[in-house]
Amino acid sequence: MKIKENVLMLDSTRGSNCFIVFDKEIILIDTGLPFMGKNIIKELKTLGIKLTDIKHILLTHHDVDHISNIKLLKEKTGAKVWAHVEDIPFIIGEKDRPGFKKFIGKAISRRLIKDVEPYGENMQIGNIKIIHTPGHTPGHVCMIFEDVLFAGDLVKNKNGNIVPYPNPWNWDYKKMVKSIRELDNLKYEWICMSHGTPCIK
């Protein structure tokens, strides 16, 4: 799905959306569910994107439906993988997720990597601004590129309405609501969430 000339949603990832940004370098946002890996590679090739031209993989947070293909895609692209420092221990397998997420995380342990770079404070990757938006996870981030907001799991598109991501999937609902309010101060036209169809603000 074309969001604009330099932003695409990968159709093979519908349900746990991943995005391609054509900045100075090509950037992939999130890596989808376990079964999506080969289809992501196939779609990228169909789009005429050379895998080794993808230089960065940006993760919105550590949930399984966002990180399951980091090992495969890093091996195929050679890209740097980035995440917020508070989520990196879960991504590299140093910490277990709480509750039932613990068992889901262990199921993909062989798909993980150890070399994940931290975003840091007020970080930008190319022209993508990284914004720490804790609540869904401690290290959840949103991203702004030009007039497009990549919202991760902070919100979802429910029948055309943008709503907070539902419990019990959130670590701290109050923090998440605060993060959503802070997005009101940002200027953007498109909102691209991980679950649901991207839409005009």
C-alpha cells in the first residue's frame, strides 16, 4: 500500500504492519510475525528493492509480532537494527516478558539477535525522528518522517476510529494515555499504526 511516494506499507504484513521509508537510505520499520519473513523478502524483491540497500531496521518495541524476523532480515540485508534502550533486553533475550508474554517470547528465542543499537535521547535515523512513547512497553517509540507518524502499538485503527491499544496488552495504561496525549503536539497528516489500515489524521 502506497502511503506517499517515499513511504510504503508492505502488503505481506497486514495484521502486523511493516513499512518501508525511502529516505537518504532505505529503512524498514518493524519485522512482523514469524510466518511473514519469507513473504516480506519476496515482496521487497517484487517492489524492486535490493535487500542490501536496506540500511536500517527500526523497531517500535519488543513485542513478538514486531521482532520475529530480525535475525532473518538482518542476515539478508546487513542492516543495523535499532530499538529503545528499555526494550533491548527483551529483544536480545536478556529479560523475560511478564505474564503470558513470557511464553510467547521464548517461542521465538532462536529468531533473536544480540547486536541491537539503542536510539538514545532525541535520536534521528536519517530524517526519521524517534519519539519515546512508553506505556504499551517501557521502550515503545513512535516515529515521524515528514508528515507521516508511525504509531506502533500506541493506537490502532478500529473501524475507522483511532483508539488506544487495548488492555491487557499494555504494561502501563496510564503512561500510554499520556504518550498518546503528547502526540497531539506533533504535526503530521498520515498515521500509520501496526494494527489497522493507515489513514489521514
